[in-house]
Amino acid sequence: KMMQNVHLAPEDDEDDLYSGYNDYNPTFDTEDLENDVAFQQAARTSHGRRPPVTAKIPGTSASRPLATGFGSKATLTSSMGRPMTGAIQDGVARPMTAVHAAGYTKAVMRGSSFDPLGQARGPAPPLEMKNSDSSEEKIRQLEKKVNELVEESCIANSCGDLKLALEKAKEAGRKERVLVRQREQIATAENINLDLTYSVLFNLASQYAANEMYAEALNTYQVIVKNKMFSNGGRLKVNMGNIYLKQRNYSKAIKFYRMALDQIPSVHKEMRIKIMQNIGVAFIKTGQYVDAISSFEHIMSMSPNLKAGFNLILCYFALGNSEQMKKAFEKLIAVPLEVDYDDKYISPNDDPHTNLLIEAIKNDSLRQIERERKSMAEEYIMTAAKLIAPVIETSFAVGYDWCVEVVKASHYVELANDLEINKATTYLRQQDFNQALETLKMFEKKDSRVKSAAATNLSFLYYLENELVQAANYADLAVNSDRYNPAALTNKGNTVFASGDYEKTAEFYKEALRNDSSCTEALYNLGLTYKKLNRIDEALDCFLKLHAILRNSAQVLYQIANIYEIMEDPNQAIEWLLQLISVVPTDPHVLSKLGKLYDNEGDKSQAFHYYYESYRYFPSNIEVIEWLGAYYIDTQFCEKAIEYFERAALILPTQVKWQLMVASCYRRSGNYQKALEKYKVIHRKFPENVECLRFLVRLCTDMGLKEVQEYMTKLKKVEKLKEIREQRIKSGRDGSARSRREGNVGGDGGGTKGERLSAKLKALPGTSEPYESSGSKEIGASYIDPLGPQAERPKTAARKRTEEDDFADEELGEDLLPE
């Protein structure tokens, strides 16, 4: 019963309190009022200036359609009971006479609405599609394709792909000719795009020149230059001159440069200066120094630059005009560098923002350009001073002093001290060590940087002369003047290395590397020091780091290979030595080392190859000759071995064993007559040699010669003398021992007698003679191969020294010039 009086609200209740909030009301759409033609037209008429209508009877509004420039979009409720002006009520239009411009007419049909924009007519028809088959459209697309090909050609050239760049340029040229023919068919020649034709031809010529196809490039440039329609084509004669200069056709290069110079107006001053510089260079190439001087003098008077000034000095030097050299050097010094000096990189206060800004610009691209320009200027001035100093005055020293004074009076004051130090190094090249020392000693009282550089070079000089005390003193002076000078620390380490204190030496090299991690001398010497300390792994690390910096350094590659050999890793040692011979393919020592490693590994063929190459480049290495001779004996090619043993006999004519080896090779190859003749020659040179006599007896016996008795008598005599000598030596030793024990003086006489006998028999071989056999053996079995077993051959002392140590002469790298 309670629910009987409850009525649910119907879903389609027309009096919904929340309806209408999402309806679109174009009245409040003010964003496009500027583009609303109806609104703007109404605003310009009296309709827009009427006073607003106020609501007097609220609550009596009636709904009506609203017609604006947007069309009928919503039904709004007016605030008054009567309809608004201009609205349509019951299909009857209100007659209006003063608002024709707003779109009202007298003859409005019943039921028509207000539509000043004609939106009731529907959307506008679509735009007419372009005809892609039209001639103009085809020409436009072809022109676009030509431009794209030219751009692709330029991009390929900048990427280094010159072949692709030329192909694109040729294709652009072909399409451009097609384009010209199509334009000529549909229009007059005046409509041809000359700029496109010029760019296509110019790009094609440039790509020909880049691919060194100079004839084609010149022909293409001629097409541009001879066409009068290209107004700036004359400038390209500079490019043609450059091509002739590359072809060393200097007369034509000068001709085209001059034609280009005539066609370039005077307003392009910088370009004219560059062309004149090219003319001067071409005259230098032809040896016409007077004509070159006129070009460079004009440049130095109009727009001086470093290159023109330096070339002017070279021309006067070639002519031997010392006075003009001086004037040209003064002009070179006076060239404005246009570089801001380091003052702006010094912070005036402790403002953190300013300091951050200065740190940011200290190494930016502009600062790098400034450094490069300053470095180039210093190089030109230093080279010019070294060139003219010996010839502008009576002596080299006086000329250098004049250059130093001129530099001191210019804005290159910092170069004066460097010139002085360079003067000392020039004395060194002239082998005038005393003058070099005197020049460097003048810097002992100057500022710390210059003092440190001079003291470093003095330490280096005294080190080379093996005056280690003076070298150490000046190394200390250099380090005290500038503790952050890596060259000074390196030289100090060298002097300590010479004293044998390797631990302290390593500390100096490490400090040098802390100051400058790219100091290759310190890193190399540190590796050598670790080798001396037997810290092989650390030494290997040093040389591997150095190899990353100096990829093709022969010394570094050899040290790495040597360390792997010490570590008993022959495969790695061979790998690094193979890299080394790619850098120094004619080094006989490296080749013989490779041969030795392959021999130890059992690879005889590779060992023979490298030993033979070593012999070919240096046929005086006894170790290599010995190995090659033994190789041919082992392979039963004794005739081949004769050549190498004869070479060894020429190198060491006082050693009998090489001549015995030659005779042995003849005997082994079956040529007994040659062997007999060789043994006779050896016997004449070395008459007391037992081995030679034994083989002579053996051969004469086998061949049934009468001389056998003679050689047997000589052999017995020599053996008897040898036995007497051994007894005398033995008795002399016993007598000496007895006299020392007994303190008797009589032993001196015996010793003197023994000495006389030794003097008489001084030519006899000693008991350690490798070819000597004991008397109990037969002659046929007494011959011992002098080479011995292959694996037992010892290293030579000289070879050992080269591998392990020559610190002062070869392996240490000191800095001659300060850093």
C-alpha cells in the first residue's frame, strides 16, 4: 500500500533538467568570426549597429530556428515572446527593403531559408586533376630528376665514391640533353633553363677531373667556356689551369690563369690574389723566378699572406739575392696573423660562470683553427730562417743572429728562443758540438721553459758523448727548471739507467708518462727497464701500448717479438717478426732471426727461405753462412755448400776451418782431385795443421801418389812437436806449482825455456782445435764435422749483444728538441 502513491519518472520525460548542455550553439563560436562572411557583412551594415534587444517578458519564449553563416544547426529559445527580426514565421518572409546586402529579397519563395553563402547548393565540385601526360608536366618532372642526379653526384663525391659520382654526373648530362630537346619541340629556345645546363656541365667536368680523366674534363670545360650564354663561364679557366698544372703543362696553365684573371672583375679581390699566387707557383715550376717574383711581390703589396711571403723568399734564395732575402723575410714576419692571443683565455676573476665559459672555448673549433694558423706561421718562419741564415751574412751564426733579432722585434717574440735552440741543433748537424754546447749554455739564465729545453738538449749531448756526470747534472737542471717536462725526465731516467739503478730509472719514466701519456721515448725506455728487471709481463704491456701508438715502428715490433721469444712462445714471436719484415723487408738480422725460430721449430724449408734471404741482403754474416753450408751438406748437395764456405774463408782468412770445409765438400762430392789441390793450398798456408796433413796422407794413399811418404813424415814431425809442446807446457805448470810451494827461484829458468819453446811453436794449433783428433784414432775416422750437430750450435756474442742490449747507442730514444 505504501508503493501505491510512488510514481516512477518516465525515461522520455521532455522536461529533462540536464538536457541541452552538449548541444552545439554556433552563437558562441567566436574563433572563426573573422572568416564568417555573413557576420562581417552584417557588422558593416546598419544591422550590426542596432541596439541590443532586451528581454521584458521572461518565461514566454518560443523556440525558433537560427539561420547564420553556418546554416541551421540548432533550435534556440529566444528571451522574448516575439520572433527576432528577419526570421521566418509560418513560412512567410518578412518584407525588408534596407537589407539587400544581407541577402534578403522581396521575392522570397515560401519555405525558403536565409542562405547568403549559398551553402544549400551543396559542396563545390572537386578540383580538376592535372593531366600527367601533358608536355609541361613531363618536362617539369624530368627537370626535377636532373637536379636530383646532380645532388646525388655531389654527395657521392663528398663520400669518396668518385666512380659513382661520375656515373651520376653522366646520367644527369644525358637526361638534361633530352630535356633540352623536349623544350625545343614545344617552345622557343629562350625557355631553356641555362642554370640547369651550366650546373650539369660543371658537375660533369669536376667529376672527370676528380677521376683524373683530364682530357674529358678539359673538353667539358671548353663547352662551358665557349658558350657566350654562360655569363660566368670565364672563371672556369682557373679550373682548366689547375688541370694543366697537374699535367705539368706549365705554359698552358699560366695562359689559362691569365685569361681567367682578365675575365674576373677587380671587385673579387681575394679570388684574383689566389689566381696570381697560382701563376707564381707555375713560374717557379718552370724556373722563371723573376716572373714569379713579380707575382708574389704584387701579392705582398696588395694582400700579404704567409704562403706568398715564403714563396718570395724561395725565389730570391734561388737567385742568390741576399739583400732581397732579408727584405722578403721582414715582409713575411710582418704578415698579420689575425689570431687572438691567449689573454682572452685567462680568467680575470674567480667568477665560476666566467671560468666555465673560458674552459668551454679553450678548445673549441675556432680555437683549434687559431692554433693551426699560428703553428703554420711558426713553421714558415722557422723554415725560412734556417734556409737563409747561412747565405745572408758572412757566416751561418751571424745570419742566424740577424734572423733572431728581426723575430724579436716582431709579434713572434716567442719564436726567438726556439730559433736559438734551432741554431744549436744546426751546429749539431754540422758536427760542431762545441758551438752547440756554447749556444745552449746561454739559456741557463733565461726563463724556466727555455732553460729546461736547453738543459734537456745539453744532457742529451753529454749522454751521447758518454760524459754521464755532466749529462746527469744538466738532466737535474732541466727537471728542476720544469718538473713537467717529459723530455727532461726521460733524459734523467737515461742517466740513472746508465748507472744501473733500474728501479729508480723506472720511476722517472713513469713520471714522464704521467705528465705526457704520449711520450713514446719514456714508454719505450720503461719497457727496456722492465726487461732488465726481468719483469717480462710489464715490459710486454709497455711495448703493446707503444704499438697502439706507433703502428709501424720496427723497434717496437722487434722488442715484442723478442719478449715472446724470452717467454718461450715461438709462435707469437714468429707472428710479430712477420709483421716486422712487412715494415723492413730487407733487414738481414730480422730475416736470420726468423730462420732460426723456424729451424728450432723443425720447419727446415721456411728456415732455409729466411736464411737465404738474409744472406742475399747481407752476405757477410758468418752464422748465416755456416747454417746454409750445413743445410746443403745435410741435404747431400755438397757442391752448393762450397760457395758459402768459400765466402766464409774470404771473410775470415786466418781461420783454417772454413778452408777445410771447402776441401771436405770436394771430398764428399767425389771430386778427389779438387779436394787434394785444396788440401795442398791449405798446407802451404797452414803447414802445422794436423787435420790437413792427415787428409793429405789419406788422399795420397787412396790415389796411389808418391807424395804420401812426404806428407807422412811431415805429419809425424808435427805430431811429435805437438807432443813435446804439450809436455813442456805440462812440466812448466808443474814447475811453477812446485816453485810456488817451495819458494825456489830456479823455476824461473824453466819457465823462460818453456816460453822460448812456446814462441817457436806458436803457429801450432792448441789442444782445443775443433778439427784435431787424438793420435790413437785412424786417419779415416779422425775427421770431425766442424759444424757439429745442428741443435748444438751456440749463438755468437755479437748476436747476443744486438738482441739484449745496446741501450745508449740504439734502443734509447732521447728528445733532441724540447716539447
